[in-house]
Amino acid sequence: MESESRVIIRSAADIVTARQKGRVLAMELGFNGSDLTLVATAISEVARNIVDHAKRGEIILATVNHGSRQGITIIARDEGPGIPDVDRAMEYGYSTRKGLGVGLPGAKWLMDEFEIDSKVGQGTTVTMKKWL
Amino acid sequence: MHVPVLKQGDYLIASVQSALSDADLVQLRDDLADRVGQFRSRGVIIDVTVLDVIDSFATRTLRAIAHMLKLRGAETVIVGIQPDVAFAMVQLALTLAGVGTALDLEEGLAYLNRGARRNLTHGK
């Protein structure tokens, strides 16, 4: 099964749309109850990161296959200010703004794989996966 | 979606009906802070049974609502957090420290009634 969907993030209301679409895709893939909630919550956190720091961006939701393994991949991309110190941003409780500093490290805990690529002045891309 | 708030005796009951955006949560906070004054409420139940995600922002806002209402003289109890949601919150190390929680609406009412009785016995 190959499917991909894209949610444009422009306001906090789009966070709800992104996590609902992610839940639906994860459900179609065969994820169960608690995993669906973990995926939806992780999407919520990375989408909020876009709204809080970059104002706008996008979330791409897709299926991913690795050999016989299947999973969901979530890419959160923005062209915002970027993160000067990624290691610091990934520390639990560290926040430069209004957040709790929970979002990015929290999303990492909820998913199986998590990568972040950020360049100051160019933007941030978070890629995370959860396997079935 | 707007959260309806019902008055039930000394208590207010806010029943979340669908997924909440950040703006809805902030609106709920402001509504409850107003109504607790308007109705001189002693307790507030927030029923989140339908929520399939309680992320860091929602947790922080629920905590803020409970603390604000406490300062306004009302006790808050959050009811109906689903098992999967509780699991995700624990994974995120999110807590509702200092906020009352109960299984469902019935237990929430019992929680507030126990608090009211306690205050009565302590002559408060």
C-alpha cells in the first residue's frame, strides 16, 4: 500500500487536522489503539513546533516499507528560523519560547525513529517513523 | 469546537464534545474563569472522555485552568482520560500534578462532594 498525504500547517487549528489524518493513515496500516494515540500525539507535538517557531510549514504522512516491515513516516518541514542548538532543543524541558520544552524530545520518545535536521535561517525538518 | 458548560447546583460541568484546537482550550479556560464567578461555583468538572489526544499544550492548559479556578475558589476535577491517552501522557512525562482526576463524571461528582464535606467538617 502506498499513500501519502500532506497537511499545510498555518495555524494551531491545522494541528488537529494533521493528527487526525495521521491517525487515519496509521489505522489503515493496522496500528492498534495505543500506537494510534502515540502517533497522533507525536504529530501534534511536531506540528505545534512549526506553529510556535516557524509560523508555517507542512506535515507529510506516508507509509514506509523496509523489507517486510511496514510503518508510518511523518515529516514535519518548515522554512522558519531554524534551531541554533539542536542538542539543546532535544533536551527535555528546554524551551526558548512559550512551550514546555516537551514537544520535540517528547515526540522522539513516542516514535521508533526520530531525526532532526535544522539550519539557521533555512528551516527545520523532522523525520520520524513508527514500525508496525 | 466550543465546549458547552452546564451549571449543576454548586458545580459547573464542561463536556468536551470533539477534538479541541488550542484556541478552543484557551476559550474554555476563559469561559470557566468567568462562569465560576457568575454562578459562584465551588467545583468544576471537565469531561475529556472524547479526547483522543492530550498533548503538551492541552496538558499545560488543563493544569492552568485548574490552578486558575482554584484561585477563584473552585476545585477542578478532570474526568474521562482514556487509557491510551494516559499511556501517551506518561510516555511524554506529562503530569497533571496538583489537579484532581477521576474515572468518569459520576466519580468526578463524588470527588467534589467529598471535598465539600471535608471543607464543612473543617469549618471552612
